[in-house]
Amino acid sequence: MLLKALIFKKNELWVLDQRLLPHQEEWLCCSDATRVAKVIRDMAVRGAPAIGVAAAYGYLLGAHRGCEEGRVLTPEALRPVYDELAAARPTAVNLVWALDRMVACLANCAGLDAESSLQRLADEASAIESEDVESNLAMGQYGSALIEPGQWVLTHCNTGALATAGQGTALGVVRDAWSAGRLEGVYVDETRPWLQGARLTAWELAQEGIPYRLICDSAAASVLASGRVGCVLVGADRIAANGDTANKIGTYSLAVLARHHGVKFMVVAPRSTIDRDCADGRSIEIEHRPADEVRSLAGRPVAPTDAPVENPAFDVTPAALIDALVTEAGVVQRPDRGGIARLFE
């Protein structure tokens, strides 16, 4: 049975606190949009698709609160809810994509009573979640077919069930490739500073019995030079119209290393991660996070308390370094502006 990152029931969003995994399992209850924005901002829930689903339910909770306070349910009335949720994580485009779907749904409810409007919003949020489950399955099949049998893959950050509503993006490909007998195992980057690889990806793989080896981020070059790795598999938080891809910090360096060692570099993400209004990677806003995330490790100080820090949460990999983009609509080899556009035809 797949893990779940979040569950919506009885007008409450329950979020598995990923900051405590793998040693402690605790669920956080969100009954309003402000609380949802906080768990997104504080990384209790993370992964672009999961953030989008959480934001959709957050907007629904905001609509419920507005109704309780006697406000008319219109996109204008709920604009503060939209803005609060959208500001929680600025790089992951799935967040705004999901919110825009909820706004469009509410706009189409003009003339309906509050109860009917709330039901339509609930249906839309549920559809966003269900579509993510289905797209994960499609990406897994498309990506698995690209894995050369008998080799290992290398992953970065966490792109599994904890990052989505379904089986995962890049880790969904791993699951399907393993089931098909095409995979020997997985090298897992620890992924500083939040250690999503060490804490989350390793945990997911262990639960499914998929062989893996956890490595320090700085060991990736040596592993790729060994010849054992047939493919680097990563997810994405925002993909520009030309194929430039923003993902967890450290992804760009992996792409450079993969190209140098002749290893395939594959991005796996749903079309909702593609921002067609973003011309290229230079237009992607990169989130910068608190300095203490770098000064400490698992909550314990490892650097001088006043050490100056630069802590970008993401970097941008140029499309020229990407061998394949896998989406639920198919695969784009050597993604460029034309290939991205064809995904939406």
C-alpha cells in the first residue's frame, strides 16, 4: 500500500509531517487556509504535486471559512486566501496552477447558492488529487520504458508518494522499472540541507524492498564515474517554456556530471509543472530559505552561529543538459520550446 502525504476528510486537511520522518509519524490537522499555507511554507508537506493538491484543499477551506463569516463566495472575496497560499512556496508552479483551477471553478459558480458552490469547489480539489494519481501512473510507464535493463539509477531529493498524491514522479518510474525487472537498484543522494533523500526516499525504497545505497551529495561524481549508473532521475518544481527546469538545489550539478560521464539525465514531471508563461530559466523565481537550515544538521548546530549563508532551495538546469522529459502526455526527447508546446496540442 502506497504512503499518503495528505488526506482530506470532514472539511479538514490532514498532513503527514515530513520533517519528522522516518523516525516519527505525526499528522497535522489543517482546518483553515492559513494553517495550510504554514505547513507548505514550513515544509511539513513538500514536493510540487503534493503542494498543489494541498493548496487546492486550502482554498476550499478558505471558502468554507468565508461562508461561515457570511461573505459572498467570489474569487474577489477569496483573493486574500489565494495570495496567502500562493506566497507559501514561490518556485513550485503546481501551487499556483492548482489555485488558478480553483478560482476558475468558483468563477463558474456565479448564480449558485453557497452550498452548491462549496460542493463544486470540493469536487474540483478532489479532481486535482485524482488526476495527479493517474498522471503518476502514466509517467511511471513512460519513464520505465526508457530505463536500460541491468543498471542502477541515481536520484536526488524525494520524488515519491510523499511528494505527490500518487506513486511519485521520478520515484514512480523507479517503482515501475523495478516491477518490470529493468532495475538493479537506486543510488540515493542525501540531498542537503533538508535530507529528503536520506530521510524520505531511502524510507520509501526500504518499505517497498527496492535495493538502494544512500550516498553523500558530494559522492555523486565518483558514483557516476564508476559506470554503474545508467540514468539520473529527478523531478521538477517548475519547467520553463523552453525546457529549462528548476528543481531541488544540487540538480544542476548532477546534470553537468551526467553529461560529462555520458549518463542519461531524465526529468519526470506532470504537465502542471510546466509554466508556459515563463520563457526560460532566467525568469524562474528561486526561493531562498533561512540560514539556519545550512548552519545546522537535523536540528543540531554544525557551523558558527553567525556564519554568513546563501541558501537557495532550487537551481535551474538548462534544457540542453536534459536528455528526456517524461510527462503523463508522453516523452519529449531533448526538450526544447517546440517539444514542450507539442505536449499541449
